Amino acid sequence: MFAVLCGALLMLAFEPGAIAEQKFQYAIKEFSVPLDHFSFLSNESFSIRYLYNDSYVDKANSQSPIFFYTGNEGDIEWFAQNSGFIWELAAKLRALVVFAEHRYYGKSMPFGGDTFNTSKPEHLAYFTVEQTLEDYALLITFLRNGQQLPVVAFGGSYGGMLAAWFRMKYPHIVIGALAASAPILQFPGLTPCDIFEKITTSVFETAYNANCSANIGKSWKAIESLAATDAGKKQLGDMFHLCDPVKNGDDLNKFMDYLEEVYGNLAMVNYPYNSTFLAPLPAYPVRQFCYYLKDLQPNDTDLLASLASALGVYTNYTGASKCVDYKDSNSGANYDSRGWDIQTCNQMVMPFCANNSDTMYRTSTWDLKKFSEKCYTKFHLTPKPHDILLRYGGRNLEAASNIIFSNGLLDPWSGGGVLRAPNNQVHVIILPEGAHHLDLRQSHPSDPASVTDARKKEAAIIEQWIRDF
Amino acid sequence: MFAVLCGALLMLAFEPGAIAEQKFQYAIKEFSVPLDHFSFLSNESFSIRYLYNDSYVDKANSQSPIFFYTGNEGDIEWFAQNSGFIWELAAKLRALVVFAEHRYYGKSMPFGGDTFNTSKPEHLAYFTVEQTLEDYALLITFLRNGQQLPVVAFGGSYGGMLAAWFRMKYPHIVIGALAASAPILQFPGLTPCDIFEKITTSVFETAYNANCSANIGKSWKAIESLAATDAGKKQLGDMFHLCDPVKNGDDLNKFMDYLEEVYGNLAMVNYPYNSTFLAPLPAYPVRQFCYYLKDLQPNDTDLLASLASALGVYTNYTGASKCVDYKDSNSGANYDSRGWDIQTCNQMVMPFCANNSDTMYRTSTWDLKKFSEKCYTKFHLTPKPHDILLRYGGRNLEAASNIIFSNGLLDPWSGGGVLRAPNNQVHVIILPEGAHHLDLRQSHPSDPASVTDARKKEAAIIEQWIRDF
């Protein structure tokens, strides 16, 4: 199901261009890591980047904590600038702040500019969760420099999954982990494949009124009907201000994939204040979007006209956009869809599907075989759909300790999150009013009480871990 | 320090030839595993062997336990026949019994007869602890066949290390582990490098009287003095019934290495009943050995004559041996010194050293650089001395749970064992009268009370884990 695979690609909710803002300061450093931690075949190495700020550290304290962000699918500076909670807490607890860049992202390329050379698929062999966690384990060992220091892992989204798994596998290296909006259960056999779509639908259903999701649910047929003729295709392009005209079925599918992607993104970044994810957005963008779809539209033309207006909330909130580039939704993002696309084709196999009868999405099924074939064609990779379950245990988290799983119920990814604590050493924090890892962001006057409370709880738990150390 | 490296090679204390006895029955099966679990470079696979016995299983119980032996450095049948406690407990708790063969040992060769081809050092690339644990995780997943079953890991010596690490890294797959005589702390920076030698010395000091270790401590100089002349070399060969004459310094070193190896072996298998390790041995063989050295010998000739008699306890207890093959101490063993030698050259870097002033060993130092050079020459491998510490945490075991670490205080390997529980979910059982993983062996009328008690405790803890499941 390609459309929602795209949705998966966009699981991050950070603003591009935020790097330029430089709210937070750091030195940019490099650290050499083995290309392959697990075999004795090669001694090759390369450098990953990390960001470093020791300005909060109490130099008189020989056991200063380290706050370590387990970088995920994008440029690490982008994460640093968009995880304000870590900086705020570091200032309070006088911690060294480190953001480590994930191998194969940002400027941490094992084979430089040749890393993604499609004629060298062997370059992708070391692009795994396990190699990445080893990079981080080595980096922390280096940073500790032989001292016993309490290290806390932080991460949001896929970075939160890494933080949780890092604590599970390297509890001797990190005393605990804050895993914000980390869908570690979004894997085959663990979670129904339509959960993302169902939550998104429910967000659209309740943001303004239920007509919003009903209109969207009906829109697919309307789009297809309109696009059945050449004149209709042209009309569709004009209505939605598309940069490229819809010429054929492939274009039409891309356009509909794009719409589904936008819906998922809107739900993820349904933040209570203006933010700039892929495009600048108003506060509570889903509500704004749904305002245009508040009435049940009786005919296709009116329905699509309303949808086009709604889409403007996402594509042209500032009025500066000339047209909708539905063929390249990630343009300009710091988030790296190429890298993530590869990861979904090796270990991060997350099934998606939907039924139009109970979601606003098109009906689609999860087809591993087809998915695998696409992966092989694109990257010469054969997905291992059970790798993550085998290594990290799926729902069997009994032995885990000192992990905070926080999930916002407005976040479509919360369906794959840990919502029930397996024991009293694992903390589950639910943010009824939270979108995708809102708690990890800098505090804001418009934050709902549940988010402010969550941050307080998280801070208290982390402080306790450090005290217990 | 090659001599004690040899000692390390002989860390197992099972009887060769025991396979022929077939005390315990099983089917021999094969299971296909990926050659490299951690990269997406190749899809190659090979088969590991495992032994399977479901005769104890209560077929009416849908949650029958699985007892899973994490095979170590040798033919898996040998371990199965020499770990009687597992069979006894399986009969009592009605468990399925599985002994899995470690890759690169026995008949589980990734490249068949070509596995150890020295002109193909790349064949050794996948000979690691992590790959092995993944083999076991996959095998258990296959055996469970989708059912929720309580699996307990068992292992002795290096197999005990694997069992403990398996529980630490895959707690969702095994509910607990019995790690018998598992020196997981015998790594650089964790344990003094002379601990093995000090414990062995103390065993020899107290087995009969203190003159035993004193005589051995003095013997090195006596041997070297005697071997200084050609006539003396001949005399040495005659005295000790050596198969090959001592012709030069290299031979002399090999002979002294051999003696040190024998001392370590004797301490390890200092069992309370006759056993057959490398050679048949009487009950409490160190005491028998030391009987010949009970008087402080005033001159070199008498000293060496007594030592030669003592050595006969190890080399010729049955009287069937023609000569002492000091150049090939492992001949006929099921234990695979070649494989273990390779592992010490990649991850299992265990430093050994001694000082003649406080042990009965020759003075020697641990020299990683020299050791690494030898490894490179022999196998094209560069040891990673901190790999194990990085992955498994060394003494930092706070987050571990459901592991029993049992150690006999007569066992030289107990110095690298876990002797203090890091928390109340990890159990430490000390056997004051126990040699190397005596508790894992079949019960015997001559077992000392501490061993019988230990087995009772272990059984109770394991039963509790299964009940809690």
C-alpha cells in the first residue's frame, strides 16, 4: 500500500528550515565508528556527526548527567532545534547535551556521496537499527571517558523507538530512556494494519464535526469520476492548483497518495500553536482544514471545491505557494525520505491498510509479497518483517525497565505505541490532547495542561533515575 | 602469554568419549540459519544441529516448558551427555529438552570442510557471540511455533556465559537462565589477569598440604636448569616419559605450557568422583596429585622426580598411556580448541598473567599487542578486547533479571564469575566444594552437600520462573 507507505515516510513532525533559526547552540563534532560492528570481515570505518553542548554542566560535579538524543531519520541539527524539552531539562539538571546523527542520514554517510549509489546495493548492508545502536554505545563510551556518569537517552518517533531499544539492550550504558511517540508495536502481527488510518480518521471526525471525515471518505470516488475524462483531469488540476497536470492513472494515484499523506501529516502536527512542518501551519490545523468541510456536500463538484479549499490550509497557509507539487511532497524537508524508504525495505516493515467503510481512506490491503518485490526492485533489499520482533520482543516487555513511553492520543502513531506499562519500572504517559511527540518540543504558552503535566512527570522520573544512579 | 591462553582453551570440563556412552537419548535435527543475521549484504544460510527430546513433555499441557542448552565450544552431543542435571530436571518438570550446537563447532560449519581454510579468513567473519545468540533466538522461535511457552536457557562455562547474555539480550525469548561457572567478568579491565592462576594455586595449596604448590612453584627453575644441557634435556624426557624429546627452547616452553595447562585442568575437574576429562582421573585428582608432592624437596632431581610421579595421576591414571604427548594436549577431545582459539582472537579476549612470587605459575605478563599480532598471523583477525564489555556491560548488571550464576570456589574460573548479585532478581549460588560447573552434571552419590543443595535451589528458582510465566 504505497500511499500509506508514504505516510509512514512522513512520520516525523519537525519543521524544516528550523535549523536556520538556531534556537539552541552546540559544537558540531565527528566520531569514527566501524562500518560493521558485528563481523570481523572488515576494519573499515567512517564518521558520524554529533552535536555537543556542555555549557549547562556543573564542572564541580563529577557525576554530571549526559542527555543523549538517539538521532533518527534526518539531519541531526533539525532534531536538536526541534526538541526543546531536552534543552530545557538539561539547563535545569545541568546536563551535557549530545545529539547523535543516525548513520546514513544528514552528513553521516558511510560511503560519502556514493552511499546511495543504486549500482552499489552493498552500500546499504550496514543500514540497520543494531549497527546504529552500537554507534551510539561506542560514542557514549567515548564521551564518558572512563567515568561513571548517568546517561539518559531521548528520542521522538523513530528516535524514540531507538531510545527505548537502546535502554532495553544497553541498560549498562543508559540509565533510562524517554521514548516520545515511539510506535515500537507498529510491526507485523502486533497491531492491526489500519490503526494509523483509523486514528487519523477519528482526529478529522472530531476536530470540527463529523462531516469532515465523511466528505473526505466520499472524495475518492468523486476524484476518480472527475478524472475519468481528459476535461475532468484538467478541471482537477485547476481546482487543486496542481503544478503538474494529472495526465494518467499513475498521476491520479500519486495525487491521491499525496492527499492521504497530507491527512496523516496534519493529524501528526495537530499542534496547539503555529508551526512549520513541510509547510507553515496554523494552530490546530486539522480543525482549520475541517472548517472547509463542515457541511456534507451533495455533489462531486462542490465536494472537491471544498476539499481544495481545505487543502490550502496545508499547502498555502501563508499564501506564498504558487502550486501544489503532489509529486514531490518532501521537497525541502530535513527529513530524509530516501533513507527511511530504505529502512522500511529492510527491518522497519510497518504494514498499513484501510477500509473505506470505516475510515476516510481508500480501501487497501497490506501485501508483503508486493511490498518485498518493490523493495527488491528499488534497492536490491528483501525486507525481514520479523527482525524487529525477534530482537526487541514486540509486546513482551516484561523485562524492560526505566523507559518512559509517552503518546499523544491525537497522534496516528499512538496506535503502535506502548499504552500499557508491562511493569512498574516502565512508565506510560498518555497525552489526551497531544499530537506527535508534542511533549518533546519546547514549552509553549498554548500547550494544553496534559502536555505541561506530562513534561513535569517526565522530568521528575528522569531526575529520580539520576538520583538513584 | 601462550601457556595460559592454552589454559583458557581448556575451560571445559566434560569427558571426551562420553558421547559413545549415550546416557541420554535424543533425535539429531538441523535448522537453517542466516550466515549473517545483522547485515543485508547476503542471503546465505547454513544449518546448525540441535538435539531434541520431547519424551518428558506432558502433551496435555499447552504450556510445557522448553529447556534450551546454549551450546558452546564443542560437539553438542558431548554437552548433552555431560549435563545430566538438565535431563533430571526436565524429567521432573516435564520439559522439552533441546541442546543447540554453536556455529563453527561440531557439525555446524557455515562453510563445511572449508570453514577453517586459512587461505579464506573471510570465512571466520560470522563467528561471534551475537550471531550465535541470534541462531538460538531463531531456533526457539521456530520451536515455539507461535505458542507462548516458557523457555529456560542453560549453559556451563562459555555456554553459561551465552545463557546469561541470552537472557540479558532476549528476555522476551527466555524467561530465565542457569549460567553455571560462567566467567562473564574474565575480560580486560574487569578482573585481575592473575586470578585464574591464584585460585589454581590455592586449590593445590589446600588439597593435601602447602608443599604441593611450593614444589610446583620451584619446579620451573629446576626444569630450566636441567634442560640447560643436552644430557639434561634427555633426562627430562626420560623422567616425564615424554613422547617427543625436548630438543630446544621452543620444546621446553611447550612442555612448561603443557604443565601449566594440566594444573588448570586438574583444578577445574577436581570432582568428588572418578571422571574422564582428556584422560581418566580419580576422585579429587588434585589431592592425589599433591600426595606425590607433599614433602618439600631439597634438590632439583628429587623435586622433578616427584613432579613426574604426580603428573602420572593426570597422564596415566589407568596405566594405559605409553608416553606424555605434551605437544598435543587436546588430542581426542570433543572440545574444539581450534574454534575457541579463533574466538579468543576476536571477542573472547581473556587476559592471563601470573607472578611466581605469589602463585605456583611462571611469571608472565599480559601483552595485548603481542597477543593481537599472533592472532593476526594465525587467523587474520584483530581482537576487539572491549567488544564484550561494550555489549554485555561487565560488572554493571543492575538491569539483569532471572539469571542464576553458580560458581564453585574450587574452580579457577570462579574468579571471573558473578559472585555478588546485582539485585534480587539475579541469584548467585556459591558451591564452596564445587569445581567447574559440577552442579550441571548428573547427580552422583559422592556429590558434596553444597552441590546437592545448589541443585535444589536452582530447581526451585527455575520452577518458580515457570510458575510465574
